[in-house]
Amino acid sequence: MSLSADSDTNVTSTTDEKHHILLVYIVTENGAYEGAYVEHNLELIDEAAGSSFQTMIDNKQEIMKLVHQYGTERDTLCCLALGIIDNPLKRGDMDLEDSSKFIAYENNITFVGVVDMLDPPRAEVIDAIDRCRDAGIRIIMITGDSKNTAEAICQRIDIFQELENIQGKAFSGREFDDLSTEEQSKACHHAKMFARIDPTHKSKIVEYLQSHGEITAMTTKTAANMVLADDNFSSVVAAVEEGRAIYNNMKQFICYLSSSNIGEVVCIFLTAALGLPESLIPVQLLWVNLVTDGLPATALGFNPPDLDIIECPPRNPKESLITPWLFFRYMAIGSKLTFSKI
């Protein structure tokens, strides 16, 4: 199929996320049908006999052998098919919202070939994954690539170690569906990679992880819990590091303000209760709160993170900001300041 550069065409494209199919209808300006282009996942080629695919059965095994060989070399593969229809359906007659009806639009299409697309991971991804592992963050790769390709990529970026046994740690969407509910929950607890996944699988995986007490965060380039505005996975490490630094600084200035204010309050209360002269007049109290307390507390909020902050284990999410031990420390420091002021 070819289109001239100066011809006006009407291109209709739609995607079946469940079966990983991209269907494109192309119509010329005068309404004459040019053809249909279909992009399928690799598994559908293996089911070519009896389906809408037309391919030479004698060459099927040879094609599949070549496809699986390419699929283990870390590249993304797309299988292409082409069909020419004499009396095509009009766009208004096609239900492009229901992917189950795509099969009616894919009749008499012929397998054309396989496109191998090289999409190497960024150089900083391996280091970012290692640092996430040091920080106690578990990385799970969820992809639409074939299982063989996904496993090769995981080994390349150190999600799987070179000699690691990946049995029970890598699943395709079809394998995941074949598991029972209990087995799916167990698989999510141990798995590091899911391939050929659709949106329903993603929601299930997140639900199972949360049922195990895991805190999950989906990362993408557009809409997710963590949006990678710069399309760089290493930003996750920087964000975690910054978040931990903010939390630690917040605890520090709360400790500073609480302990100093406890001393001031107790000092004023005791002097009034015992009939002693005022230890702090109102102007002095305002000066202490605005200058002596305010500026150092603000400076504490801008402290840089510790060098080993990313290596610290994650805190318990149920832990309160001020623990009983911290509250005892605040009171001890405040009492010391109280007696020194009196």
C-alpha cells in the first residue's frame, strides 16, 4: 500500500488495548478505499491458523522461530498485516469503541512482516534502579512488550540479576489470567515483571500489592501517581531523596520550636503563679518568637539532605510525626530551658 504525498486522505485509527492491536483504515479523497494496516502483538501470529490472518502455513514455524529469536534481543517487535477491501465499511458504520468487533474489520488481511524497533534504556536507569533498591523501594516493570523481550530488558537494567532464577517472578497477561485469585495475589507479592498487560491487569496488580500492605505508585509520562515530567526514571530517586529531606527538616524545626516555646510558656506561667517579677516583657516575647525562633527554624527547613539519606530504610507509614520518644525529648529540652530562664 502506498499513498502519494500530494493526495488528500482520510485516516481512521483505533487501538485494542486488550489484544494490543492497532487498526488503521485509509480512504482517499474521492472515497476510494486504499487499504487497511494492522499492527498485532506476537502472540496472535502464533494463532494465525483459523484466524483472520492469511499466511503460508509452511512458513509459520520458520516465522515464529525468527520472531522469538528477535524477541529475546531486548528490542520491541511489531507484526504487520495488510488487507485490501473492495467494498469497505464507512467510518460511521464501524463501532470503534468496542474492541470485540474489530475482528469484523480485519477479514482477509495478510501477514507482511515484523518490525524490530530498538528502544534502549537510558544510561542512568541502571544506577537509579540500584539506588531505589538501596532505599527499600521495590521496582516492578509493567509493559506491553512480549514476555521474552521484557525479560531481556529487565536483565539489562538490573531488575533481574544476570544469573537470577526468574521462575515465579515474570508473568505475561495471559499467564496471570490463568492463575487463581490466591495465586495472583502470591504472584504480585514476588513478581518483578509483567508483560502483555492491559489496564485491567494494572488495577488488579495494584489492588493485590495494597492488600499486602505495600504502598504503590505508578510512574508514567502523563497521568499517574508520579508523573515523570522530564521522561527520566532517575527523577524518582531524586524525588524520594527530596521527600525524605523535607520530612527530616520538618521534624527538626518542630523540635526546635516546640522545645523553645515550651520553655517560654512554662517560664511565664511559673513566674505569674509564684508572684515573681516578669521574666519576659511582651516586647521581648515578640522578639524571641519572631527573630530568635523564626529565623533559625526557617533555616532548619532548608538543610540539605544527609549523604546517606537514600540508604535509610523507609519509615513506617503508620508512624506519627511526633512519636512518644520525640515528645519526651521536646519536654526534656523545654524543661532545661525553663530552669535556665528562671
